[in-house]
Amino acid sequence: MTVEFIGMIRTADASEIRPPRGPEIDPGYTREFARAHEEAGFDRVLIGYHSWDADGFSVASYAAAHTDRLGLLLAHRPGFVSPTLAARKLATLDRFTGGRLALHVISGASDTEQRRDGDYAGKPERYRRTDEYLEIVRRVWAAEGPIDHGGEFYRFEGAHSKVKPVRGRLPIYFGGSSADAYRVGGRHADVYALWGEPLAETAEQIASVRASAAAHGRDPGELGISVSFRPILGRTDEEAWERAHGILATIEGRTSPTGRDGAMLSGYPADERGVGSHRLLAAADKSERHDRALWTATARATGAAGNSTALVGSPETVAQALLDYIDIGVTTILIRGYEPLEDAVDYGRRLLPLVRSELAAREASRPGDSRNDPLQSTGAGAGSETAAR
């Protein structure tokens, strides 16, 4: 009974509460950021994808070159690279990083952003394309000889890759809250990624995702579940809430009354939010505070552009809040702070050890009752012993 912790790195020092410091590609900062996550005990770091941002393959390669064990979760959007080429690129990177790579698949929420890179497919088409894309990628990895394919979006003859991932295939993480996302993720995902909603709503989504996995003939218990938050810590709960309200005031000072700053916070029109964003905003409409420590005011202030709900409190309070999610079936926790580098260090010092210590104590008290480990069988978490869940 352990948990996988994922952080997130960028190539510049910036967040919702401060403009970029230094160049858009800052090698020194990127190196320090990746090393800080490794030293803090994170299992992986997410390398995001945006139409305006640095190339993730290059960032992952650079981060791997400056760390020893840290796993890499590379965000990737089907549709811009042929799946046969993507299979080789991903396998090559995994080989050079010693098996530390995993793939986070994003079909794309915004038509506007997709069109910046020349993709004019509608959202339902994008999900059908993702389904076909992942089928091809996995076939290429598994095939011992050339393969042919003729589908709705892709057609080729004699595709073959001599290079394979270290463990035969990469772990696939997949996110989304729509029916299309459940359908495709239920078929392909090893870990299904959700944003930080209240416990009841999160449990509903977990049930939907697992039902989709079962409908595809899979064992729902083998599907990992990720949930993401923006923890705001203080020495006490009171200090954490004081800090949280300061962060909120800064965000509100940088955004318009509609809750978005296109250049900084979302990069696409507010009316093109995905279902996940609408769910976060619905939770915010119900209440600013939910369960033990969930705070939705930051989601409302940013228009729920990305994972934007916070867990607020002392390390002990936030650790217990994370354990509440683990108790309903969450296996992976993705966390990042509003002071990105400083918070990653702080999480490693004050938050991650509390969660892991409690889980270890629970495991010791229940010998022989270990959880299934959905990622161990697919080779995820190679960068750290703590990645097994």
C-alpha cells in the first residue's frame, strides 16, 4: 500500500502568481527544478504540452540527463506526429533514459489551441483519432515484424520499429472527464488522471472510468487512478489559510473579471474549457471549501485552466486529505505549487514523508493484504522504488 507522487517541471520560473523570471528556456532553472523533485522523493515529473511551449521530448531528455532515478511523464497530443514515428521516438527516449519514461496522452480540449498547430479536427474526431493512434503505437511496440494498418485516420504498410521500450511498452496515463474520454481511457490507460474534485465527485468519476475499463474486458482493479492538486502548506492550518488568501489575491489581481488571462493562465478562449474544467467550476459554485481541506477559490479565479484546486492546511492536515483520496481508490497523486520550485522542495521535506509513513504503517498492520499494483506490471515507476503502489 504505497502511492506514486508526480510533480511537474517547466523550463522557466513562472506561475499564476508571478510572471516569468528569466528566459523562456532556462537550462539552469530546468536542471535545478528536476533535481529538486528527485531529491524531494517524487517518483515522476510531468512535462506538459501547450501549443506555445517548449518541446517536451527535448525537455525530458534534458531532465533525464541531469537526474539519476526520476521518472518522466511526457504529455503528448496525438495528431501532429504519425503514430509509427511517435512509437519510435518514445521508445528511443525510453532507452536513453534507462526505462524512466511514461506517456500522458491528451486529446486536446480547445479547438483554438489545436488549430495553432494546424489541427482542424473536432473534439469527437480527436478522441476517435486518439483511440486509433494508441492502438497503432502499442501494435508497433509489440510487433516482431512489419505491420499494415488501414483505419479512419491512419493508413500505412510495412511499419516496423527495431527499437522497443525497455519493458516492451510504456505506461500510458490518460486524462479527461467526458464520455469520450472515459471510453478511450477505459480501453488504453494504465493510469487515469483526474483533477482535484471533492471526494464524492471523485468517487463517481472513478466508478465511471472503471466501468469503461470493464466494458473493454479489462480488470477494473488494475486501472490506476491519479488525482491532482495545488497544496498550500503552512506550519499550522491558520498560517496555511493566510498564505492561501494571499495567493488568491495575487491571482485575482492578474486576471480579468471573467477569471482568465489568456497569455498566462489558459491560452485559449474561456468558452472552450473541457468537461473537467466545468466540473471544477461547478464544485466552486457549490462551495469554496469541501471535505477536509479542498479549496476551490483558486479554480474559480483562474477559470479552472488546468489543475487548479488547492488543499490547504498544515502538512498533517493536507497529508490526511490526500489519504482520504487514497482510501477511495486513488493510486497516484500529482501535486504542484504556486511557488513551483520552493514548494516542490517543501513537499518533499514536510508532506510526502507523512503520507508514505502512514501507508507503510497501514501495510505493516495488515500483512499479506497488499493492493494490486497496476503500474508495476507495465514497468512504470522505474525511477524510484516508491513508484510501486
